[in-house]
Amino acid sequence: MTTTKPAAVEVRGLAKHYGSVVALRDVNLTIGAGEYFVLLGPSGGGKTTLLRTIGGFHKPTKGSVLLHGQDVSHLPPDKRPTSMVFQSYALFPHMNVLQNVGYGLKVAGMSKAENRERSTAALEMVGLTGYGERKPHELSGGQQQRVQLARAMVLERDILLLDEPLAALDAKLRKDMCLELKHLQEKVGITFVHVTHNQEEAMTVADRIALIADGDLVEHGRARDIYRTPDRTFTADFVGENNVLSGTVDAVDDDIVTVRLSNGKTLAADRREKTVQPGDAVSLSIRSELVQLATDDPAPDAKPGHSLGGRYHEAVYLGLTTSHMVDVDLGHDMVVRVVGEFGLEPKKDEPVTLYWRPGDLRLHTD
């Protein structure tokens, strides 16, 4: 007989109101045991409220939180199988590193010997062997964040909640810590729920991502799918560098939808099982790295309905990539992103053609 293991976290119909302000609105979400799950979204969207509600720091206005199949909506944080890593390091300045890590065990009444043994093991787990006698002010920002991780891990809870844990770090250190977090989660095998507004951070660590905005769960799925095949317009606009174009359905022919843009030109997109009819307002998106730029007319390999003419605007060099900006008479530029140096760089206002493979343009109906 096979038994189904309950999810580590299950949120059912969760809402959180502060007076007339709706911070969360009817959120339903399931996070598997041993999963690295990221709550991604713009500031003020509700992701931290959701995390803190899972941890018991906020009481839901309605709905429930289940951890390992048990309803814990009424329980305080210390009665839940969770531990929290906050954005600020919140270390006790008068205590050394080992004392900071073992503080929760001391409060729980653990003996000094066992506390020291477990705290030392936790420091080793986060790469801080030999740092136990130092004070917090003697550590770098990254080291202080590791101490906070060790303080959470030493409690041996099987769900770790991380609230913008890398926000205070510089870009280089953030990248390094992202990989360390991912490797740590794989090593210990517990569930990580990580809040961030940083897309690169989310993509580096996440098994799955949920996009939270304006109190709503917009979309969730595997990190790769959220990036490459977004279903919702908001997701396409927020994650990565997408070109998003608004238009009206002109015609539907089996699985091909023809969309008329505001400049009068039409593009063709795969319907992808979406229900649309002529006259419907829709949007189209395509990743900037999937768009090709040509000065030839017609462009090589361009297919009818899968290209747009415009005038070259400028190039933005970012080191690893160069973004070419093209005015296609839609009120905003389209972006062509290429790896490396500038590559093809037409003159300003020179006529150019943008084109792409037929399957790369995505249709959105929301």
C-alpha cells in the first residue's frame, strides 16, 4: 500500500487585510517537502506577508496554513516546525558567534555541552568553522548572514523561511551566497521558502517560483518555465527582459491567432489552447534574446507575421550583453539582446527589421 506524503506547506484560501488594505487575496499554494521554493515579486506585493503568515508572525484574516498536513493557523511561531532568517542580521552584538548561534537552544533549556556541540556543527555547515569566538562586528556582511543561517539551522526545524536574506549584500557576494544557499539546501534536504524581488537570485536557487503581486498569486511553476514560457502578461513583463506588445485579435485560424497592433501591423502567434475570438484585447510577448536584427529588407529567414519593421534607436552595452533598441511605432522600443560586443550596429534612425522563429511569440489573454 502506497501512502502519499503530505506537502511541507499548504496554503488554502489565504487572505490578509490591514483595515481596508488587502495584503493577500485568496492565495492557494502547495510546497513539496525538500523543495527550494521562491516567492518572487515587486516590493509591496504581499510575498513577505505570505511568508510571515506561514511562519505564524501574522494571523490570516481568513483561510488556513497547513504544515506537513496539520493546520497550524492558530499556532504561534515557536510551536511550528519552521525557523526564520530575516533580512537584517539581528545578531546580539555583545555575544560571540557561537553564543549567537546557540541562543535559541539556550532559551529551550539545552545543556551547555550539547548546545556547544550543535552550534559548532551548525557553523561548520555554513562554512564558519573557527569563527565561534568572534564578535559580530568582526565579520563581513556575508559572514554575518551565515551566522544567522546557522542560528536558524541549529534549531533543526524542517522548514526554513528566508525573508530577503541577501538584500543587504553587494552584487558579487549575493551571487556567491545564492550558490551557497542552494548547495546548503541540497545538503540538508529540508524545505526552503525564500522571498526576494531579485529575479537572478530567484532563478539561481529555485526549484519552483511563485510570482506574487498586488496581493495575488499571479503564476507559479518551475523556474525554467516561468522564465521561458510565462502564461500571464504580468509574468512576461516582470521576469527577465521580454518585449510585450498589446493588440486586438484580428482572426483565428485553427491554432494560429492573428493580432493587430496599434500601429496597424499584424503578427501571428500560436493559440496555445487559449480561447480567443476576433475583437478580443490580448498581448504578445517575446524574449529579447529570441529577436533577430537585420538591415536587409526583407530580413533573412523572416516569415510573414513574424517580423516587424522599425527604425534603429540606440545600443546599450552591458558587458556580457548588448541591448539594441528599435522604435517600431508602438510608443515604446523593442529590445534585441545579444551576447558579447555590439555586433551589428546600424546608424540611428536607419530602417531595420526585427524577426523571430514562429514558435517564440507568446499569446496572453489576461
